[in-house]
Amino acid sequence: MKSGDIVLIRFPQADLQVGKLRPALIIAVAPGRHSDLLIALITSRIYQAVPEFDQIIDPSDSDYAAAGLKARSVVRLARLASVESSVINARLGHVSSKRLQQIRKQLIDWLQK
């Protein structure tokens, strides 16, 4: 697993209960001997997208086919989790390096506020 991969995982709910199997974007792999991943939830519920914050992956985007998603989706940047790579169920695809850079910049800008 590497940054930019879209994976399938039981994404933890905000109350730390086990969630449903959902796609997630690997934003970063933690340094060190542990294989922890920083991931962001992906959902097809576009109405949940926060304008000018979340990232929408649209079928017209050049990296849509490579992403392995079945429908127009939104990367929810405020729905982050740190998980061990062993909990990943499958790799679906990946986003472009340009999109990953945009997402990281969006997160950095948010955290610096």
C-alpha cells in the first residue's frame, strides 16, 4: 500500500464503532517500523461534500478510471483515521499524483488555520 491508493476498509465511525466496508484514500504512510496509514473516507453521497474543502472524483476526471470507484465520489477530508495496513481488505485503484498533492495541500491549509 502506498499514498494515493484507494482501498476498501471497514472505516471506523466517529464514535469508534466498527463501520461498514467503504473505500478510503491513503493520504500518507507513517514513517518508522509500523505500517500505519493515514486515510480519508470516500463516499458516493456527494451532498455531504464540504464546498472548497472536500475533493470530488468525477467520471469526467482523467484519473477516475484508475481510481476503481463505481460512481462519482467525494473524499471527505475531515473524516480521517489512522489504521494498520493489516486491516485493509482490498486495493481498488489510485488517484493521480496531482490530485494527491491537492488533497495534501488542502489538509495542510486546514491544519494551519
